Amino acid sequence: MVELDNQANSSNLPNSANPGIGAAPINSSIDASAQLNVGQAEASKIPGTTSSALNCPTGASVLDPKLLEACIHCGLCLPACPTYLATGRETESPRGRIYILKMWQEGQAMEPRMAEHLDSCLGCMGCQTACPSGVQYEKLLTQARPHLQGFKDKRARKLMAFAFDKILPDYPRLQLLGKMLRMYQQSRLSRLLPALPIPKKWKRRLQEWESFLPEVPKFKPLPTQSWQSGEKTGEVQVFAGCVMDIFYNHVNHAAIRLLTKQRKIAKVPEQTCCGALAAHAGEIEIAKKLAKQNIELFERTQGDIVVTSAGCGAMLKEYGEMLEHDPHWSKRAHEFSSRIKDITESLSKGQFSSAPNPINKSVTYHAACHLSHVQKVKDAPVELLRIIPGLKLIPLEEAEHCCGSAGIYNLLNTEMSLKVLDRKMNYIKETKAEAIVSTNPGCLLQLKAGVDNEKMNTRVYHLVELLDEAFGGEK
Ligand code: SF4
Ligand code: SF4
């Protein structure tokens, strides 16, 4: 069995003496193995969990030992890990989580506290970028996640699986929900929340969730195809996303305008949810089902598939790997994934038919984890911001660190999410920028919540919105 000797390891860490803004001081006497030494009795503390739900398979049957062996325990990933920086705890670090996985792989039964530490991982992959030893942390997480589901609240799990399978892929139903949410926001019914006869704990939770929601804009269906007169340089397919198109429908319209201003024919074909939220929650079969539907639907189309949400783009680029071992789908999935381009990748390679107008504003750029760490798209967003005359781009400290959104992590692990957001907002405040720019709906929702909580007068933009403004916007 691997011993988690936190004292010895954390003393070697380059950042161990200074986790930085908002981080808890590292308690070098933490014995991580003691933190994890909890028995089955702990299971009864997890609502909806039964002992049979804890019958999770052995780590040896789930994890590839070679992936674990790649970790040399150097700790260089720790300064890149937002949950470690927020808590200063080894068990909330990539190295600590790899230890936990190794314990499991070597025969220790998975216990609730171990599962909790794995579950509190944001999946941001900052550690993977920082690791000098090439540890494929994402693969480890993907192998482990589906087997940790038994540790979660049974009812919540069922509800989430229903949402991933029946609501997110059903666009008319989703649009109806968006409409209802908009009506609720406009009616200010939320003011009645404090008077509702529900437990205080639930009221607090509902208020926290509400703080993550922006005002839902009026939904305007996207055109099935769009172009400008004159010469065309090709055809692209726009992947509009499910949640993205509800909360940021105007961004999808802006993206289509920009693509046509690069003389492209922009089409919006039939499509479904990318499955990212399902995959991140360990509901891998739902994610595979959605992947197969998207592959079939887009096989009827040609050209790049351009994505406005960094989280969806990362998932779509991973279909090839997800269906690698399925002989019927593997080749088709790889072909599909090779067509995926983030909107910033696509626009940075094209030529606009006119020059941008100046925007005299100072902005700072938060790099979405799923764009920078997973898709490895780092330069394109900055290159696009630089073409806007008058725009002052102020560098953001830890720009590539997760903001704590991570899909629906902020709804499920609100406390940790807010700690992570705190650190991000402190650095944003230091820039004194008038606006924050990012490229992922989850980040935009989270940063907007941060701005509101801090009562800052800072606008949060999707990069495409700002670029569209520079190129004339909607006429
Ligand atoms: S994951 Fe990589 S960076 Fe982190 S401890 Fe292991 S080898 Fe070092
Ligand atoms: S994925 Fe992100 S939160 Fe999880 S261990 Fe790596 S850096 Fe930390």
C-alpha cells in the first residue's frame, strides 16, 4: 500500500511556503493517509448512499498502472492546481489524488473520503500542462470517474442523469426551460425566496445557485445558413451547444456574423448536446450515445465544425479517444474530431472583409481551462484581441488557472468553487481592467457571479461579442 506522507512531500514543493492569494497556509503536519483512513461507517454520512452503492470495483480492474507509474511525485503540478491553492492540502492536489488512485489500484478499497477528494477535482487539467513527466491525468480521471458514482447521493445522481439524457439534448424542451427562467427573473419572484417554507440550508443553496445565473436573454433561433454577398471562401458548420445557446444565444449569432464577414457560408445543422457535462459527471454511456448521434448528424455535412463554447469543443475533440475501442465508431469518431475548431482558432486563420473599428477599453483575458489546457489553444484568442484598435489588453496573473466553474462543479461543490473563484477575482481586481474576456459559457457565468459578489463595475464578455462589436455588430 502506498503511504501518503504529506510532510515529506510538501516540504519539497516549490510553492509550499507560499500558496499565494487566498490559499490556506499549508499545514506541514497534515497526515494525508490519516485523512483518508475512514471506514465503511463513513458511508452512512453520505445521504442516499447505501453500502451496496459502495461496491465499487477494484482499482486494479479500472486503472492502467502505467498511467500511474508516470508520476514521479515531484510536486511541480501543485502550483497549477486551484483546489490545492485554495486549501493547501495534499489530498486536494494532483499528486495527492494520484496517490489515492494508486492506493486503490494497489488493492485498497475505495472509501467515501477518498472518493470525495477525487470528486473535488475540477478536471481543469492545469496539472497536466504543468507536469514535466507527461502524466496523463485526464485519462486517469476518465477511467476512475464512472466508478465513483456510487458514492454520490442516489437521488441527485438520477436527477442529473435525467437532465443529461433527456433535457440537455432536447433543444425545444431546453428552450422552454430557458423561457420559464427568463420569466422568473423578470417577475422578481426570487424576492419571495426568503419567505418560502423550506429549510434554511436549501434556501441558502438556492440563493447560491441563483447567483451563478445571468439574466437569460431573449432567445432568437439561429439561421440554418448565412452568408454575405460576393466571393465565398468555403463552408463551415456551427456547433451551437445546448446551455451555450440558451444563456449566450447572442454570442452564437455574433459568431455567425463574424464567420460570414470572413466570406464563409456558416451553416447550423441538426445537432445535439456534446455530452461534456455527462462525461464529467461519470455518465459515460450517456456521453457516448450523444457522441454517436452528433457524428451521424455531422457526417451529412462538410468543412470545419466551429464551436463557440470551449467546454463543448474539448469534448467534441475527444470523441475519437472516447470511442477508440469501438470498431464501428472509432474511425468515424476520429474523423469527426479532426473537423472541430474553436471559434477563435477558426477566426484567427481567416481574413475579415473589412477593418475593425476601435474599442477604447481595457480588458483582461481569462483563458478557459478547456481551451488552453485541453484543446491547447493559447495564442488564437490573444491574437484576435490584438487586432482590435484601441483595446488595451492587461495581463492577468494565473490567467490559465480555473475560475471554479468546471461544468456544473460550482453547483455541486459550491464551497470549493467559491474559494477558487475568490483567488481569480483578487487577481482580476489587481488588473483594474474595465472588462473580462473569456470563451466558455461556464467561465462567463462564474466570472459574472464573481463580479456581482464583489460589486465590481466590470463587464464580462465572450471574446466573440467584443470582436463582433469591433466589426460592426448587428446591423
Ligand atoms: S503529476 Fe507530474 S508534476 Fe505532479 S507530482 Fe506527478 S510527475 Fe510531478
Ligand atoms: S485537474 Fe485541476 S483541480 Fe484536478 S488535480 Fe489537476 S489541476 Fe487540480
